Amino acid sequence: MASTDEDDRCGVGIRGVAMAIDSGVWFALLFVAVYAVAAATGQIETVANGTDANLEGGPAAAALALWLGLAVGYHTVCEWRFGGTIGKRLVRIRVESTDGSPLSLGASLLRNLARLVDWLPFGYALGIVVVLSSDEPQRLGDRLGGTVVVRR
């Protein structure tokens, strides 16, 4: 594939819109993780209007770890197989290798593991600073994975 035209590369704004959409998926994955761990540990309670899972200690840590794994997995698989997550597809952007070729599974995994660092200290602050302070609109994860986000 031809090299990606730099004019098609996406900055913070449209990527933020895609992430806001994907936050809904993250929220759903949080419920999946919490209720999966609660079911496995027998900590689901029936209450008047449904069920409740109140996790503490080890089960709460397990649910957090499962949620992070699901969230990283969601981004990794969607970007590797389809070029983008639900949010990216809705705003018509995609992730590619810097040479314009489709992502490898390894590059997608690396960029999405680095997402946990880009998110620090809160709300993708480090990722936003890196994108805004560099010549290329790439967050740390993009640089490590050799990727760019482009308009479709």
C-alpha cells in the first residue's frame, strides 16, 4: 500500500470523539467483568429491583484486571481485524501502520497496551500532550506500535 498522506492523519479532536463513543463499550465491559467475577465468587445478591454485585479486596482486583484485559482486547482485536473500534468506525477514522498497510496483531497489541500509559494521570492526559507536542499526531502507543490514525 502507498504511504499514508500526512494530511489524512487525525489529531486529538476526532480521536477524542471516537474514544467517547468507545467509553460506552468500556462501561458495558466493566459490567461484564464485575458480574463475571461476582458470579464466580458467589457475590451476587438479589435485591428488590434486580441484582447487585458488591466486590471488595481480591475479587474487586480480579474484576479490575479482567476489565482492563477486556478493554485492551476490544481495542486490539477491533483495530487489528477491522481497522478500528466501534467509535473509530462511526467517526470514519482507522488505524494503520505508518507505511499505510493494515495493522499486524503485534502492533495492535503493543499500541493498546501502551494505552494504559497514555491514559495517565487521567483522561488520556499524557497521550494528548504527546500528540499535541510532536510533529506527528501520534500518542505514545502509536509510536511504539508504528501506527497512525487516519481519516477513511
